Amino acid sequence: MRSQVLRPPYVYRWAVLIASTVLLVALALQALQPDPVVADRANVAPSAAPVRKPAPVAPDVVRQLRTTDKVVALTFDDGPHQDYTRQVLEVLADHHAVATFCMVGKQVREHPDVVREVVDAGMRLCNHTVSHDEQLSRRSAAAIERELVEASDLLRDAAGDDVGIRYFRAPGGNWTPTLEHTAARHGMRPLGWSVDPRDWSRPGVAKIVAAVRQNVRPGSVILLHDGGGRRDQTVAALRILLPWLAGQGYRFDFPG
């Protein structure tokens, strides 16, 4: 039998067939390999959702000095008054006592000379708003800002730019986080109290004295008034209370 000889066309056809088969196999293998970009993405942790910062904690209202020593902080609200504030200063000087005066802006505007006397006597100033609006906590943030900023401006105009205004006291003690944060943003510590003899109601000298004696403790912040009405009872009670407190071993300091 004569052997068949493959002619060139068949050789080329086999070569093409083999090449095509190899190419298809290579493509199939490549398809089975993971996409490196996809693989890289799979290995990357998903982008974290934006973390919301917790709302800042409102600074604590100072109602008590952090001490177990016999120290008290005297505070006077609603001045300055041209008569009563000066009388309070005289009593404080007689007993080597210091106090913080929480002043109302409209009073500061009327009696800037008294503000300077308070500062010259070594006392500290506290912002008590412009108008003493006891509903201020319900006002808008912009209204609160205006009350605090204007009161501080009036105090600085009266006492000098270099005088620190370290505290803010809410009218009526009606605190909200907005009031506390606004005060803190302007460098003032919210100032409350722990002893309130309600001298503003004019209950009589004896009742004012008795209320302080019964409630005072080491670190007490005592609320009294040198403005906002007749304060002769407060001045008279102060003349009794300061020597009594000193006799009990108490010293006088500033809040905070």
C-alpha cells in the first residue's frame, strides 16, 4: 500500500487548529484568574462612615467650691448701685473679705464709676446679662449671644480692657446648655450658688442671717444682692454675717 503523504495545505490547517486550541485554552485560564483590581478592592476595608463627634459636654455650673476647707465665696447680684454697692464694699473691707459682683449691663451703663471702685477694691466681675431677662434661656441663640457680649463690652468699657470677666450668671439661675456653652465660648465660667437666703424678697435681716447660718458649709457659694431694689437689709445682714463667719473659722475666696 502506498503511504499517504500530507500535503502542505493540510499541514497548515493542523497548525492553525493547534494554535487556535492553545489560544482558547490560554484565554480560558486567564478568565479563571481573579481580576487584580477587584482582588485589591476586596482586600481594602470599606471606607468608614463619617464619625459624628459627640456634642460637647456643657461646662459644669459652679455651685460649690471644690474644697473641704472652711472657705466660702460671697456673690452679689443685680448691681452696681450707687449706694448699696459702695456700702457692701465698705463692709467687705472692714472684714478683709472678697466677693464677686454679678453686674447687669444696664446698671453698668448708669454707674461705670462704681464698677471701677469694685475692681479697685480687689473684687471680681461677673457678667449678669444686659437686661436681666429671666426668660433668656428661652430666647434664640443670637439673642443670648447679644446679651452676653454686650454686657461684657459694657463691663470692659467701665473697668478697662485688661480686667478679666471670669464668670457668667444666668438671670434667675435659669440655665440651659446653650447659655452654658455661650458663656464658656466667651471665656466665662457658669456661676450658680448653693446658699440663697432670698434677700431680694426683703424677708428681714434676722431671716437673711438665719438662712445663711443654717445652710453654709465649707465651699458654699452664697447669693446676695447689692442691686435690683432696696438692699438695706442685705447690708445690715452682711455686717452680722461676716464677723460670724470669721468666728466660725471661715475664709473668703472667689469661685472656681
